Amino acid sequence: MNIRTRVAPSPTGDPHVGTAYMALFSLCFARQFGGQFVLRIEDTDAARSSRQSEQNILDSLRWLGLDWDEGPDKSGSYGPYRQSERLDIYKEHIGKLLSRGHAFHCFCTPERLSTMRAEQIKNKQTTRYDGCCLSLSNQEVQEKLASGQDYVVRMKVPEKGTCIVRDRLRGDIPIEYAQIDMQVLQKSDGNPTYHLAVVVDDHLMEITHIIRGEEWINSAPKHMLLYEYFGWHMPELIHMPLLRNPDKSKLSKRKNPTSISFYERMGFLPEAVINYLGMLGWSMPDGEEKFSLKDMVKHFDLERISLGAPIFDVDKLKWLNGRWLREELDDDAFADRISEWAYNRENLKRIIPLVKERVDIFSEITDMIAFFASGLPTLSESDLTMKNLSVDQTKKILQFALWDIDSLDIWDRDSLNKVFETLGEDLELKIRDVLSPIFIAISGKPVSPPLFDSMEIIGVDMTRARLKNAIDVLGGVSKKLTKKLEKEYQLIRSSRE
């Protein structure tokens, strides 16, 4: 068998370490058997997907040394490798499911579905579609279609019985069909949902082994049914344990930096990051913790994957990165890596226009631009004590700013300027009062080179990390306060729309 694996990220945000984690194991498995590793972009969510996010994913995976054999930027026999370029393929397969009686048109309104789910929750039932439109005759369906009623296409699911999910790492996992929803396969806009597209793509691209996170176990019966409905052979499933925060919760950017770009900006070596991701879910035969990607491919064995909840500990990653710095880099290589990291010519050319008019001699530059290359500024609570703001107001500004930048589609000075102008209006504060704690959080000083230009250069990942760092310096935001702020923030957001 020719082994083919894939990773299929959605270009809807920052390149996530979880994507790199799955890509690493998929690549190692394929490489060990001389197979192919495929990168596919799942961009059917047109409202949230962007080519910039896609490029960031490609750049981040390449920075880590995780290259692919086929993908949107490489030719292959199974393309195109962007889902947005495969819409006709999905429509064809939707037609097959409908004609074979394995799917049906659903005309239920969002209001009816909301009422249905509320009733199910009230009665402590599994929330799933109740099959209302299954009873429509073919004539009724055609009349509704002819009248232009909105609809989605759902898959049929057996009412009784058990699906046995066969997992390479976990053995047989029984899941009752009564727990499985009649999944929407085609949305009202005609685009496929993830569940249809992933099955069609994996089959047509001849993927033999699917390595993905354990959160997809409950979706496996839907995918297995679709393989059965199409008459296709099911790839082997390998569900990896999820990366966790130190408190054992699912890894999330609210508690831990999750963007690959953050670790690049912080000055971690890509070899160390890959090494760490590998050791989180797998171990070398000799137990050595420090190993290269080449070593991992050479010794890779699925049986050595641990099913325990791997904790993503930044301090442990820093320790491992230190080993790589000291043990693998001589002085020349060390100097080269520093230059590549922050002090390369392209980075300096972006910074120079912000400081050139403010200096008279070169020695004044160092202190002025240090924050561009530093990680998280060393701050005290007194640094963030603002003349016209209470501590709670400062926390609110920082937290609302965090949520606002998370929703930005374009990261540039003009977009950032608009974010903070709007935030000042929403909070009924002068713009200088809103920006005072932001200056401190970003640069560690009350005055710096132009703030929004600086934020554009340091990037969204480092900006987010520095804002969160400032919140933590002020004592953090409790769960109770978070809920209160979220409610207030949502009211503000709704008033903007």
C-alpha cells in the first residue's frame, strides 16, 4: 500500500500549534513508509477564510521544517488542493447521495430548529435533528424547491444500532446511532459543510491514514456512513490526544500562546518547537528527549504514541530550546540565527522609518527599538497604574482590545487605529486614556515609536501576548469578571452592527 496522509487546516486565523502537531505526526508516518504527505486548505467558510491566513499557515509550517509533497502551491495528481476550488465536485456528490436516498432536503427554519433544540435540552434529550422533513413526499419537496424556499441537505442516519469506530490507537469504539445527528452536508448557500468535503476529498485524494485530534471521534460515525453510502473503502483512523493547558483544559489562546508565529517571534528555534511537539505525544526508543525531525522520522512507530493528555508547558519548551541553542549552535551559527530572527535587514528596514527622525546618534537606537525584538516586557502593577483610570477600567480596556484585535481580518496600522478609536467611543473615554495602558503593554514604556505602526510590525501574535501579559500583571481576570466583561462586550458589539 502507498501510504498517503494529510493535514487540512482552515485559513481562518493564526497558524495553530495543534495544526503543526497533527502535521508532524502525519508527515513522519508517511515519510517512514516512503509515502506522500498532503496539505489541503479547507476554505469553504468564505466569510472567515483569507489568503493571508493561508499564507501564514504555509510559512509557519515551512519555518518548522514540515514540508509537503502536494498542496495548493505544489502540483499534484489530486488537485485542486483548496476546497473553494472543488465546489463542483461536492455538488456532484451531493446529487449522488440525494438520488440514492442517503440524503434529503431540509426546509426547517432557524427558528424552528432553535425551538426544537431548546425543547430537547429542557427534556434532557440528545440535541439532534428530529427528522421533520424526512416525511416530505417527493412532490412536496419539488414544490418547495420550485417556490424558492431556503433549504439545506442533510444525511440520513439509522434510527437504531451501533457504529463501531475502529481506531488504530484505541481499538473499537462503540457509538450508538441514536447519538448521531442528521448532519447538514450542504449549507443553504450551496457550499458543503466540513463533514461532506472532508470525506469526498480524503477519498478522491486517496488518503490511506487519517491522523487527527480525538475531538473528532464522535464525528467518525458520520464519516463512516458517508463512505458506506458512496461505496468507498474507509481509511484507517488514528485519533491523537489533544494538547492541553497546564490546568488540563484544551489548549487555547486564552490561556496559552497557541500561534506558531508567536514562538517564531519569541526567538524559539524551529528545531526545538518540532522536537517538543514530537515528545508531547511520542517517545524515542531510547527515551532521549532531544531529537531532530530526521531522527523522529527514522524511528517513528505509531505504537509509541501515548494516549495520555499531553501538557503544553512553555517553560519545558524553553528548557528544550536552551539545549538546542547550547548543544547545536557554535558561535557563528548562533550569530546567524540571531540575525535571521530579529535583526535581519528586512526587519530593520521596517523599523527605521519609525525612529529615524528621533535619533541623532546610533547609540540612541538600541533602547528605542529593543521592544521590537524582546518577548514580553517586564512590567509591574505600578507601570500600569493610569492617572485617569481605575485598575478595573485598565483591565477592561486591555481585555476589550484583545477581543477586538482577534476579530480583525486585516492587520495594519489603519485597521488598528480604527479599533482603538471605536473602543474609545464605546467606553466613552478619551483616546489618550485608552492608549496609555496599550503603550505600556506593547513597549514597556509610556512613550514609544508610533504605536500602531509598531503593532503592525510586531504582529498580532506578539501584540496579543503582550496585552494578555499586562492583564496578568494587574492580577488577571477572574471567571466571574470574564463573564461580566463578555456580556458587556457583546452588548457593545451588537450596538455597532
